[in-house]
Amino acid sequence: MKMEIFNRDEYNSRKSINRTPADHGRTLFLPAPKQMPRDLRKNISYFSEVKIPEGDANLERAVCRQELIEKASRYSKKIGLEPAGEIQNKPLIVTGHQCQFYHGGILIKYLLLQCLAQDSGGTGLNLIIDNDLPKKTPLEIPFHSEDGLGLQQTGFGQIDTEKIMEFQPLPTAKEIDLFLQELEKTPTTATIQKKISQLRQVVRKAYKRSDNLRDLYTQINHGMADGLRLRWLELPVSVMSGSDSFLRFAASMMKNLHRVRNCYNRALREFRGKHKICGSLRPVPDLAGEENEKGRQELPFWIIEKGKRQPLYGKFLKERLFLSNGIKNLAEFPIDYLEKQEELNNIFTKHRIAIRPRALTLTIFARLFFADYFIHGIGGAIYDQVTDNFIREFYQCEPPLFACASATLHLPLGNYPSFEQTREESNKLQRAQRDWQYNPQIFFEKAKRGEALEKLIIKRAQAITASDNLRKTRAASSERAKAFKHIRELNQEIAGLIPEVKQKLQDQQHALEKQIQEAKIAYHREYFFGLFEPEIFPTLLHVPNQP
């Protein structure tokens, strides 16, 4: 297995790290795996000495860690994951991902999580991002048929893609049965079929103790990883967001509407300038708002109403804070409620709304207030450079170190042309099709040219010369258009003498399209890790114990 390692200077300057590893078995790490335990210890030492200036006694890290570890332990136990021993005073390594079937590039974060937790005597914790929208067709299974390699997409029945995962109900028993029947009927390889049989058992077991779709996904991923002996705590973002600690964190930002927006947007501008990114939408959009400090400002949170997430805006007026989605007011309350968690909770409950973090806010909260070390995938690591900028300006302290891990795995589906091969074939075919349109005479063998063809070729050459002369003498556009039309008609007449070439090019086009489609299926990197033989995963990661 080949490993790509980037140091932090390279990460900040090289665009190549933005790309996932291309080939099977390739991994990418930031920093080198042997450096990660040292970074973890640096973070622990850092937090033992540094107070977050923006924080007060209510935002103390120890209080937050204790509350969230207790919530993670309760949730994990509820879905059948037993915490191992004392975890409150141990190093806490954190990662996070959306609710879905994890692919190999995601699973490597959990392999690394487990390895670092074991190395440090600590605990791994996963943030279930249940405030994102769900995938409509979550599971993809490749299969072979008479028509070649195909792809079956299977889901858990009807998914309301307008509601966040937190509000997705548990599928019905009938929907689960249909899902499992579709899996069983898939004509895939014997190896994958064996893994599907295991998946069916895991789904049945997970379904019995799930209250919603989030629970089901979480237990399926754990069930299929059981053979790898991976253990970590689970904490849904919705559960985290219901904590007193998170509410204090959100309230601290609401107190500083204008400053939060300015620091956030400056952090984005700095990132875009460093990476020469144009526009205001990448890696995430700027926060909207008015330049007037007392005007309405967008906050880096979602406001959840009826299961749907919307932007959150705040505005101070006459010692009151008004919260809205940018269109209508959703709640208002006295400013001093920002210091009173119970009153604030009552307001949200009364108006049936909830506050959830956006991507940057989530990792700000995790990295500063309860994680000792955070592991990102590539996407998260890119936007967390913006988080670093925000932490430096808003909290007036250096951000803690974080890690990045990704990998690419391909299922053993047979020998298919690579993307490079199909790209080369596509370029050749495009040139041939262009020649067929503009230089059809090259498809004739000289020995087989008849008198009629020779006359057409001479006419074509004369027409091209005439067209060139019209262009050089800057003749009227109507005359030049007429000359061009004449050349095109001659080309069509020449091509008409060999219709079999046109058919051959069309056949090549259809064959190439099939090759490209099969290559996409064969070299897709997001197949569920549960479809792979488990022996491959430990080979992706080698992190030696550090003294």
C-alpha cells in the first residue's frame, strides 16, 4: 500500500492535497502517522496551560467534556455499544461524519481513531452529523450481467430529502424486507454476495433496537466493523446540541453578532487569498448581514423548524434579540436570556425551533471545548484551515492541531479499462469524428479512389482555396458563409461514398460509452466498506507506538 504524507507547510500551499488518492490501496495522511501521537500530546499540554479568552467560567473545557462524554456514553449504551472503563480523564480523539454507509475512505478515520486511542490509553468518539440532509439512494452494489458491469442503487424506502437526518423516521418493517430482498437478488460476485449475507443479518439485528434512521445507520456501520474490533463512542450532533455546554457556546456567539460575522468572513477571505479562489461560495459562503453593527447579521448556525434547516439571523433591538430565518421572525427574547440556559431552552421549546451548528461551528466547538485531537477527512481538513483563521482572531489563541486521513479502495470486479485508457480512446475517437466531418477523404485508400471521388476531392481543394482567398481579401460575410457551406456540402458528399465508416464510428462511440460507464462502476471509491474483505483495512494504516 502506498502512503502520501504532507507536512503542514505543504498542506497550506499545495492544491494536490485537495484531491483524494486515485489508485486502489492509496492512503493520504496529514501529518505523518508517526507524528500524530506527538501532536495529541502537544494538544493535551496546550489545553492544560491555555484558557480560551472568549470563554468564561461557563465555557470551561472540563465541564463541557464531562457533560458530552456522559451524553455519548448514554447514547452509545442505548444502541448497544458499551463504553470500556473509565473515560472521563483519558485522552479524547474525535472525528465525525454524516449518517450513511461508510466507504473505505471514511473508515480509515475510524481505524486511525482506534489506533490513536489505544496508543494513548484514550477513547475515540464519533460525531454523527444528523443535521445534514440524507442521501436518497444510500447503498450501491455493482453486479455483472449479459450487458456488462452494472450498478444497483438500493435505499430504505421513501426518504424525505427536505428534512435533516435527525427527523428521518425508522423505515417500516416492510421497507426493510424490500431492501433486504433487493440485496439478495443482486447478481454480483460470490465474495460480495457473502458480504451481503452478513449485511442482511446485521440490518435485522440493528433494526430491532433502532428508534430512527440515524440509529439504524450507526448500528449497521458498527456491526459490519465488528470483525475489525473497532470500538468508539457515538454522539449525534442533535444530542450534543441539546447540551448546556453547546447552548452556552451558541449564546456566546449570539452576544457578538457583528464580530462573529466579521471574523468569519475575514477568515474565509484569508483562505481564498492564500489559495487563489475567486468568488464567495468556496469553501463555504460568506455570512450575510448589514455593515451597521446593530443591523441584522447571519450567524454560523442552522435554525431547525419542522425538521427543515434554515439560515439563522440575529438582530438586537431595544435590549431584545430577534432570531429569524431571513424571511420571518422565529423567536425573540430579552438579551439577558443569553446568560440563562433554562430560559433560553424554554424559548426554543415554546417556538418549536432548535439551533444546530454548521460545519465550521461544529469543529470550533469540538476542537476547543472537548476534543484532545480531531481527525478530518480531506473536505473537513480544507475548511478547517478557515476554522484556524477564525480561532486566531475571535478567540485570540492558537488553534489546536488536527489530523487528516483518507484512502481509496476498489472492489475486485475484474479487469476493466482504466480512466486513463478510456480518456485516451475518447481523444482518438473525437479526432476521428472530427476528421469524418471535416476531412472525410482521408478515410479512403488511394488505390481504391475512383474517378468520381477524385473529382470531388479536386472540387473540395478548389473550394477551400476560394474560401481562403475570400478571408484574406476580407470579402463580405455572406460570401464567406456561402463558401463555407459549399465546402461542407462537398465533405458530406464525399462521406456519403463510404457509409460504413460512419457506422463504424458510431459503433466505436457506443462501445466507448459502455467502457466509460463500466470504468466508473469498477473504479468507484465509495462502495460500502462492508462489501470488502476485512483483511484489507489493517494494511492501510501503520501507526507505530511512540515512547
